[in-house]
Amino acid sequence: MDNIIIQTLTNLFSLHGKRGIVTGGSSGLGLETCRLLANAGAQVFSLSRTGEIKVEVRDPLPGNVIQIRADVTDYPQVARIVEEIGADGGIDFIVNNAGITEKESAEKFDMETFERIQKVNVDAVFHLCKACHPYLRKAEGAGRIVSISSMAAHLGFSEVAPYCVSKAAVAGLTRALAVEWADQNILVNSVAPGWFPSEMNLQVADDERQRRILARMPLHRFGKPRELASMVLFLVSPAASYITGQDFAVDGGALAFGY
């Protein structure tokens, strides 16, 4: 019986022999995603501005996580990195995780900041998808794209209007690419995190805002990084071979909450 269980889980979720890129993998949710995908057998190339882990970790990353210093908005640099990775053994999946935000009332947001948020959260996502397209379409069992969207793709939040715009765009891009590339061996989905203890969330939520957030969350707790990474693993695994064009909320039930 144990052998059957192991074989079943291996057939559904093993990433043995797979290679993929994760952006923003130096800390938080991106770092945990790199760890879990690597533990499932994948060779993971983690792109970040630092090119190294920037937080303290209890356990070192598996050796099959390669840290690469890169600015996702430097398109020529990203294209070169993608070409090097692809030429060396192909690309089976990408996880668009890198993102930024700023907190300010809408009427005070300057357009330079607005455009910078869109450049990282939207333009860089589209560019990486395009750059990886030639390799993803050749991936065995279908290439996978997973982009990190947000509850802000579905709900309005005060003082982060440009971020809401950017994440709604990510959800729209996910649907568009899923339809356009469906006959090109590429599955495209996104994941909308709820509130996790990340540096970016803490940047825009003081104690009072966190209290109000938890009050309208059915599970009444923040998420754990592994709980988001598990959804990403599912979407890049053989188990998700008939899923495309979807945005999956991992939010403790927040989007389901009514009045």
C-alpha cells in the first residue's frame, strides 16, 4: 500500500527533470516557492535584484536552486538569462512572483511611481512570458506559467490604487495568454494570495489595518508561505494538466466573505 501511495503522489506532483524560473525568489513567498519546487525535484533558477537570499533562513536551500542577480525590468538582461537557461536544457515553467507597491492616497500618487509599479508588476511579467515562450511550448507535458496576482485584482483597497490596477492586469493577462497559447502546449494560471507575513504586506498594513483584515477573514489568521507555494507546485505539476486561464485565491476565505 505504501508503494502505491508513493507512486501516486510521484505521478501527480513530481517535478523530477523539470527546469523553471521564479522571479523575486530571495525572500518571503518567492523564497518558499523556490524551496518547495526544488524539493519536488525541479531545477529552479531564482531571479532577484540581490542574487542571493536576503533573509535569515533556518535551513539552507536545496542545491538545485540557482540564485541569479537580475532586474526583471532590464529586458535585455532577462532575455540573455532566459536564452542561457533555455539553451542549456529547456524551460518547463515560470513563476512571475516579483512585485512592488507603494502606499499613498490616489490623488497624491505621482505618475512616475504609478508607472514604476506597472513596469515591475505588469510589463516585466509580459516580457518574461514572451521571452520564455519558445521554450515553454516545447516542454514535455505542457509548459506552465504561474503569475502571482492578488486579492487586489478583485477587490478595491485604499491607498494602493496603482497596485490594484497592476494586479487586475495580471489576471487579465493570464486569461488572454491562456486562450492564445492553449494550442501551443502552454498552460497559464495565476494565484491570488490573501494576507501573508511578507515584507510588502507589512509595508502597507499597520496594526489597525491588520486587525480589520483578520476580522473579515473566515479563517482569522494570516497565511503561511508554504500554503501559497503548495498551490504553485500544484499548478506546475502533472496534476494540473487540464487547468488553464484561472486565478486561484489562497486567502483564508477572504474573497468569499459577505456582509
